[in-house]
Amino acid sequence: NKNITDPQTLYYAAVAAIGANHHSNAVALMELAKLKNPSYYEARFALGLLWQEANNLRAAAIQYAKIPDSFESKYFDFNIKQIVNRRP
């Protein structure tokens, strides 16, 4: 109703859509946030994660490639545990 279309509001709307299990809506909102501000790397990163979750690795890689190496997300933090394959 308020016609608020700044990138951060679109990003938060996308996060709400993820919480409501409406991932296609989340992708559309992240795309809009990215278009409004191409250097809003949080949206690009989240969009990459959404595409990766949908098994669209090419689309995810495109988003990840446009994020600088120095970027650290304020919202997403992962600890990846390496699994050692132990064979008897």
C-alpha cells in the first residue's frame, strides 16, 4: 500500500517471503532489490543462496561472481565442518 521500493525494504520483504515459504516471491523481491541498487551485496548474496537452494547453480554463480571478495554478510554466517572420509 505504501509503495516503498527502496532496496533494503525489498530485501526485508524477501526475507519475510522466505519465512512464509514463498521462495519464488523471495527471488523476485531480491531481484528487484538488486536492480534498484546493484551494489547491495546482501541482496546479491541472498539471491545466490536462493538460486543455489533451487539447484540453479549457474544463476547462483552469476550472483556470487559480482560480490567482492572482501564482502562479509551481516545476516548470513556459515561454519562449514569438513567431513573426513574414513574408510576401514
